[in-house]
Amino acid sequence: MGVQDPRACCTPLTRTPIGEGEATEVAQVLKALADPVRLRLLSLIGAHDGGEACVCDLTVGFDLTGPTISHHLKVLREAGLIQAERRGTWIYYRIVPAALESLAGLFAPGLVPAGAR
Amino acid sequence: MGVQDPRACCTPLTRTPIGEGEATEVAQVLKALADPVRLRLLSLIGAHDGGEACVCDLTVGFDLTGPTISHHLKVLREAGLIQAERRGTWIYYRIVPAALESLAGLFAPGLVPAGAR
DNA sequence: ACTCTGCTTAGATGTATGTCAAATTAGAAC
DNA sequence: GTTCTAATTTGACATACATCTAAGCAGAGT
């Protein structure tokens, strides 16, 4: 056989797949989203008037302690999905729209090739 | 205070947030995606000619053993993101386009309210 | 200054997950 | 049937993660 031995099973690449670095970055954001509680929190924040909610709005409706909710909010915040702002006694959270939009754009044209759609 | 005591901090809901059941389902799919190796595998499969790739196409390029790749493929398969088909000696994987499309549709109109965009 | 409330941080614990080596199944070719 | 290769399954292990209790921090009001 020659130098380049194309195995019978293998098909050639038609596009360049996602890089290792980008995959790690995207996975980090997705990992922040991949939890039922955090999905509900994100949805709850977005469902509130003005697109923002205080923590007391978010703790009710969950069978979880305050610290656990706080932990999940921190994960979402560090992933860049939400922002926190203190106003007097209460802290308000709001969604970062750009973060979700970039995720949406990732699946439609990003991963699936035109041929497979 | 009266029967319904709207706390000063809280804002009303303008939309119904995601349900507990749906959140659990979506989180399961996202959890399958939230791994750098699995993201790269999915992208690699989609990048191959015809939108499918055999396992030997997928094991090269990773510093991982065969069983580990096999494990990740199983996770993706059980999440409904890819399909496997045996043809002779080799097993070919292909993306399930509908699964990714439903994810894309989840972020754009699903979570972020119109007011916050 | 003291206290009360809202929220976060720190530490501990049980469970889930990514990885590998070894064993197993499945088909092809002889 | 035997052997060889392709791919998965099993079992073990180390790390990561979700959750709780207890403690700490920050503003508001007295």
C-alpha cells in the first residue's frame, strides 16, 4: 500500500470540524445549561416582567434551599448567561440575550452540514 | 398585610416559564452535548462526506482509547442526537438533524422573552 | 451601634461522570 | 471451525458536581 492508505470504511471530510479549544469553550457554557434547575431558573428570570427577577422570586417554586439556588445562579453567572445587579436590599438577575443567541446559532448552521439537512 | 402579599422586590410574571418535566428532558439532551469530546465527535460526524462516519474515522485525532470514544458515542446515541447503522464490518454514525434543530429553536424563541431582546 | 433580613460563601457528603484496561460480541476471510 | 479485526460492554477508579447545614457579608431601619 502507498503512503496514504485510505481505509475502505472511511469517508473524506467535506468541512473542517470544530476545534478542540472552541469545543471546550462551548462545552463549558452548555454544562452550565445542562441542569433542570438552572434551565428553570433561566426561564423564570426571562418570564418575569422587564426580563429581570430578584432572588426571592426565584427561590419559591423549588424544593431547594437558598444556598443551592445561589450556587446555581453563580454557575449561570460565571457562564455569562445572566447578570446580577444589586439595588438596595435586593439583587436582581437578568438574562444576557447575546449568550443565548450565540448558542442558537451554533446548532442550526454550525454543526449540521447542508447535505444532511 | 393582606392575603396576597406582593413583596416590594418582586415583579409579576409575563409568560409561563418552562415546566419541571420539560426542563428535565431538555437538560438530559444538553448534558449529552456538554462535553468537549462529544461536541467534537458530533461535529466530526457532520463534517464527513454524506454526513456519516465510521468509528475508525472518529477514533483518530483523539488522545483517548477506543472504549472511551465508544462510551461517548453511546451517550450521544441515547440522547437521540446520532444514529448508528452497521454495514458489514463497520458501524456508521450519522447526525439526527431534527434533534439539533429543536435545540436551536429552544434558545431563540424559547427562553428569552421578546421584551429582553 | 445593634439588629433584622437578603443573599452568598465555606465545608462536608453522597452521587454522577470521564477514563482506562480487560473481557466480550459480531462479522469477514481463510 | 479458526483467526483476525472492528466495536462494544464490563468493572474499577479518580474527579467533578448537586445538595445541605452552618457561618459570613451587606444594606436598611431603629
